[in-house]
Amino acid sequence: MPPSAAVMSMDDILKLWKDGDDKALLEFVKTLQWDDDYFKGMQTDRDAAMAEKIEGYLNGDKKETYMIALGASHFSGDSGLVAMLEKQGFKVVKQ
């Protein structure tokens, strides 16, 4: 279980991601859900828009390599980018 969101540093969050501690990272994301409308606007809706944009890159005619940078909280959970992209048939690999 991660420390409370109020005391987590960026180093703490990065360590969760680097260590592959998806469960603890998801617990951290849940601490951000203090208001359903705020969370929907800042996480869920943005994740859906980013997933659509990423899908456009991956399904586009250009066969290029893309770098996509985003906050760690957007990776976890059923409404996170990883789950959204997997539901669209993409294989997501953490490297």
C-alpha cells in the first residue's frame, strides 16, 4: 500500500511505476478520487481522449515510432490507458 497521496513524492510514484507495483499505483490513483466529477474530467475523460489519439497514431498510414509521455495515474485501473488500449486490441508492453 502506498503512502497517502498527500505525502507521496514524485520519486515515490515513479518507484511504484518502475517496480511494476500496479496494485499500489492503483491505490494511489484511488486517493485522487475525492470528487467524482473532478476525477471524471481530469482522469477518465482525458484517458479516453488520449487513447483515441494514440489509436490514431498506431492505426495511421505512417509506420513511425512515437513517444507518448503522460502521468503515472493514467496507466492504472479499468478506465486507464492500458486497459482502454487493450480493449481496442492493442498489446501493451511495459519496458
